[in-house]
Amino acid sequence: MMGICYDAPAESRILGLPCDCRDHAPDPADGEIVIYYGGWDLRTLRSSAGGKQRMWQDQDWYEKYGWQAEPGYYRLLLPVPRCNRKTWSEQLRHLQSIDPAWQPAPVCVAATALLVHLTETGNDLLRHDWCRCAEALPSGSRTALTVSEGRVGVYSGWGGYRYAYVWSSAARKC
């Protein structure tokens, strides 16, 4: 897959959120998605113009966590190649074998990428599969993302077990 890039002005147009970044977006490598992430939480993302159209509106369980990441440009792998059918621990080792700079993606950053791409193109980057994200819940399960029925969903039930259709996500801040 060729690289994909959504700079701050594109994000603002697609999501309807202010993106005050004037930095130039880095060029994506093959297989990478470069996005601007403005520091918003999942509630703000869900309430954006793009989120109202392409995120499940009845999901709000995650609001109590207030997950956010540092604003700026991120490089993402969604999903990480050759990482399904692996436990969470095996997926982490796989990321390190690719490059130690890759870390599991913060859920708000990965959700932004899925939402922007889905809204702009109608295409699901995960191809009806799932990806685990960085955030763990008190139960030890991981946050996970999927696209179903044309909407981004945020879920909490993915433990560290091996599944054929659960991939990892990866991000590194530019």
C-alpha cells in the first residue's frame, strides 16, 4: 500500500475541528498513514462533524477515561503487517522487531486516522478486522477499534489472546 497523508488543513475540513498547526506534514513511507492529531479526546472526535457522520454515537463508555495524546503529526501502521494471530505480548515484540520507535497507537490517534480516511474515501483501513491500541483498562483488556456498518467503533473487550482478526496498531510521533 502506498503511503497516505492527511495534513492539518485536510483534517480540519474532514472532521470540522480546528487544527491550528502550520507545520508541513511529513511524507509517508509505503504502508504508513501520516495524520495530524489535534489533542482531542474521543468524545470531541465523536461530536465532530465527521464523527457524527461516521462514529457510533451510542458509545460513550470511554468518556470517563479522557484519553488524549500529545498534539502533532503521527506516523501510523493500521494495521501492523503480519501481526494477527499473535498474543498482545507477541504483537509488542513484533513491533520492536520492525523498529523500536514504533509503539502501540493511542486510541484517539488511531481513531482519528480511521475516521478521517473513512469519511474522506468510504474505505475501511482495517478491512472489517480489529486493531488493539495502547490503552489498557482496569480489567487488563485492551482498547480496540473496528469499522462496522460504515462507522468507527471503540471497544474494550480485547484481552491479550491470539485472534485471527485482531491486529495491533502502531504509531510514532513525528
